[in-house]
Amino acid sequence: MNVYTGDKIRNVVLLGHGGCGKTTLVEAMAYLSGITTRMGKVSDGNTISDYDKEEQKRQFSISTSVVPIEWEGNKINVLDTPGYFDFVGEVEEAVAAAAGAIIVVSGKAGIEVGTEKAWEMCDKYNLPRIIFVTDMDVDNASFRQVVEDLTAKYGKKIAPFHLPIREDEKFVGYVNVVSETAYKWEKDGKATECEVPEYNKENLSKFRDILMETVAETSEEFMERYFGGETFSEDEIRAALKANINDGSIVPVTCGSSILCQGVYTLIDDIIKYFKSPDTRSIAGINVKTNEIFEANYDFSKPKSAIIWKTIVDPFIGKYSLIKVCSGVIKADDTLYNNDKDVEEKISKLYVLRGNKPIEVKELHAGDIGAIAKLTAARTGDTLSTKATTIQYARTDISKPYTYMRYKAKNKGDIDKISGALQKMMHEDLTLKNVNDAENRQTLLYGMGDQHLEIVASKLLSEYKCEIELTEPKVAYRETIRKTSDVDAKYKKQSGGHGQYGHVKMKFEPLGNMDKAYEFEQIVVGGAVPKNYFPAVEKGLAESVLKGPMAAYPVVGVKAILYDGSYHPVDSSEQAFKMATIQAFKKGFMEAGPVLLEPIASLKVTVPDDYTGDVMGDLNKRRGRVLGMNPIGGGKQTIEAEIPMTGLYGYCTVLRSMTGGRGVYEYEFLRYEQAPSDVQEKEVAARASKLTDEGGED
């Protein structure tokens, strides 16, 4: 592949709802640019960007892939992202690396939740966007309806650049609103100019007027000419539109059919014409040595620096760090310094990835996207620069995972293998977390949704040949007491030679502090229990609170007072007093009004106004307490609530189905509080076996 300078590069991300046709559009672009001789199909599992076995099996994108396209002396790095919400981390990485977005909308399905989320993400990252309405070859596709719906939702920003031409209900061509010309497709896919059909003229006039108004608003001179009845040249119109598109005040809408390669040629042209090249954009980091701002601005003449925006770890193709060059020119055989990990690494080869196919290149200029193989210490988000000029760029904000499940190895011998495989997968996927919950003796897998976790399990089996079982996680209940008790416990054993004798009298009462497991106090008078046995009593308490006598959960908030007892000069031992204390604790705890405490989370659910009633009703069913609502703009509310952790299991799926995928939530542990009696009874009954089964896993 040729080497391209910053002015010849465009970095474009494809966004949209799952199944709207992003991957098919990439295939059409690749075919038109001569990368492939025939278009692959998602259903056949032979597309460039969906190369992963899981993607081919499920027929949808799971991770972002890069397909660089060469077009008339330019290079477009197309980032094909997943549309399903469980893989939002992949989308966030790609959007941060891109400089423009194509939001793909199916002409048949119209605006979907994924379209809205794509728009919101472009707003968040200030990305200029073009909307491509695909599936126009389908009978019931309606470009007019999509434009009307977009205008109703996003206002005057929406500007159709194309109008479809239909003959005998078939999509045969388009009218270009900017140039006021019409084109029909021939059998070879090329477009030839034709007359503007009569039925298009009214809409052409209407949309052209809207465009001219927008162009006039770009300068006072244009405004005067517009009101003076003058017309603008096509070059003037395109220059003004480019400025409008890049500042987000205009969003062009074009149409086509990816499967038939119709409208894709003009889309690629529009990407080159309207999106800015990196050398005209700004990016800044910090010069670590001088602590000054480093204005990189994709300038090839400045010291070299790059951001690792994504990592690919594949058992078959190895590890690749995908980089975006922010300044300078990075060459094969360069030595780059990773400030985040404090290591220098020599680059032997540089690549551009086309799907999973690495193509070797000699150098990458500022603004380009490429890949480096086998950077051992590097992780997504790290900055690469030189020792002489060490630069640090800000990391991309990646969504936090809140859905979690417990997992176990099907084969005990695979535990280390699974741990290693998950480590590799977490390098690649920043929304995946592997947590060892030692307290509850369980290992947890956190992800963005149930489908995400299921795919992780499937990948472990197909790629790493180890199987895990996903189950409902245990909730970390606690046990405490509400009353006081006074007990007398004696541990006595006689079996040839020395016996065992320990005798304690203890009081138990609520400590009033749930952050501490227990507090030990002794008020023994007259040496009834010698001082040297006090540590043994405390040891007995420390052991007892690990597994409470009610339901084998950890104990919190208990005060134990040793006030009397007796000892035997020969038979007493530390072990005997420890055992006597354990007996006293079991008896005293159960006599002091034992209760089960459940963990409560502070929950925030953000949903469109229309769904607040349903969401609050559902939270009540889950024993949640709604504390209030805050409007956050854009027709959305954040509902704040407190909810038992048990009520959050499976919540992601329920919230999505209730809100059509529009609702998002976050939570954090807040405190423990007493569980209702029915929950307590059920849990105590379910845990009865754990009280006797000392060796069993919780």
C-alpha cells in the first residue's frame, strides 16, 4: 500500500443500529475501490471486516475493524463498528480515533435506537456526520419518511443531498440537490446523467432553497448576494457546505443500496470532498518533561507521537496495537517510548490492517491509522513518543460494565488457562472485567450485557479451547445482632494424658458500627481467665465471624465482652479457650436477635421521559426506593433510587426491553441494611447445608 500524507487521509467511522447494513457498505466500498473482485456477504461469513469466527457464526459485528481504501490518490480509513449495545466500548474507541462519521440508516427500518445513540455519540465527540440511507432497492423503503423523521427529531440541520429516482417501484437513480443534476445507474453500476423527473422537481426546489439559505448564512457577502437574487457557483456552494458540515450545522442525507453498490461511489466522493483531512484538525497532549501543552495537530514536521486506540489479541494472528499517529512520521525500525509503562520498544515492522490481513508499510504519516505487532507492554490508551520528547495524550472515556455473572471452569484443570485467556481478552476489550470475589468465594465476569458475557464464554471455547459455566452470582449478605445475650460455654475433653479445658462467660451486644466485624473487650476480675488466654479468645472470635451461625455469611457489628470463666492449671490450653469461645459465639449470637443484612446499591437510571413511569413501576417491584428524578436535557430524565443488589440481577436486559434499548443505568454499593423477614427466611433455609458443610464451597 502507498504511503499517504495527512492531507490525503480521511478517518471515517461507520455507526448505526445493529443490522442496518454497515458491514455491507464496507464491502461495497472495498469492491468499488478495487480491493476485492466480488462483494462478500454477512450471511456467507466472507466479509473483510467480520473476520472473527463468532462474527461469522452470529452474522453481526462484535469488534471494530479497519478497512483502508485507496481512492483517487486519497486514503480513507473506514472503521466498521458493531451496532449492538453490548459492544459500545468498541464503538467508543473507534469514534475517538475517527474524524468523521457515516450514520447508516436502513430505508426500510427507518430511525432506530442505534441511530439515536450514534447521533448522541457524534455530539459527544464533536464529529461531523453524513447520513447514508441504504436498502433503497427494497420495495417498502422510504427515503422521504426517513428525512421527515430525522428533521422532526434533529431540526433544520438535516439536509438531503440526494433524492431517489424510482421507475416501476424500482430504485433506478438519484437527483443531486447540490448540482441539480440527475443520474441513472447502468448495468455495470456506473451512473449516467439524465433528465430530472417531473415528480422530483418540487422537492428539489424545496431542498435546494434550504441549502442556499444555509450557504448564505456562512458570510455577510454571501448573505447580500443571496438577497440580491444572485446564485452561487457549485464550488462556492461546496466550500460553504464543507464548513457547515465540519462544524455540525449541516448533516447531509444521501441514499443508495450497498448490496447493489448504488450511491456508494458518490458517498466515497463526499467523504473526500466534505470531511476534513487530519492536517487541518487539532489535537494536543502534554510534554511530560517540560509540563507544557504539546500542540501535535497532526503535523508531520513535529516530534513523533501516537495513541494506541485499540488492541487486537487473536490466538491465530497474534497481538496488534492499532495506532493513530498524532505528529511526526513513524517508520519501521523506530524506537518508541511508552510513558504509561516506562518502556522503550523497537518497532521492527509497521502495518496497516485490512480486516485481519496485515499489509506491511515503510512509514505512517501524522493523521494515519496503522498497527504495530508484538508490543509486549503496550495497552489500549497508552501514548507512544520518543525519549527526547515524551508526550502524554488523554485516554478515551470507555463505558463501565455493570452486568455481571459468576463463572466456573467446567474442567478444574483449565483454571489457569481460562485466567490467561481472559487476561488477553481484557487487553482487547476494555469493557470486560474479571473479578475474584474472595469474600464470597466466587469469580465474576463483568460486561456490558448478557449477550456480551455469552460471547466471551463462546470465544473461550472456540478460540482458547476452555469451557466456562455462567451462573447467577451470590449476593454478599451479612449477619449481625439486634439484641444482647449472656452465655456460658465450656470446652472439656478427656482422652488419656492431658485433657482439654476452657471455660468462658461472655456477653454479646450490637457494636453500632457495621464497618467492623467485631470488637473484643475483657473485664475479667481476679484472674478467673489468665491473661495469656485472652489472645486465644480473640482468635476464636476472629474465626467465628468469618461464617456466621445463622446462614454462614460473614458477621459484622458485634461487640463481645469476656467477663468471667475458669481454667485448669494442667488441662487448659489456647486451643481449649479458642474452642470454648467459638461455642459461646454460636450460642450467644443466636440468642441476641440475629438478622440478615442485605447490600443496598445507589442506582441511577437514565431514560427518555416517556418511559419514566414504567421504569419506576419496575423498580418498586424489585424493592427499590425511588428518591427523585432529574431532567438532564434532550427529553431525558435520570431516576435516582436505592435498590437491593438482588434486584439488579438481569436488570440490563429488562431495562433495554422496557425502553426499546434507550435506557442506561449505573450503580455503586451504598450500605447494608436489614433484609425483610421473608428474604431472611428464604436465605436461611437455602443456606442450611452450608452451616454443617465446612469444606464445601459457598
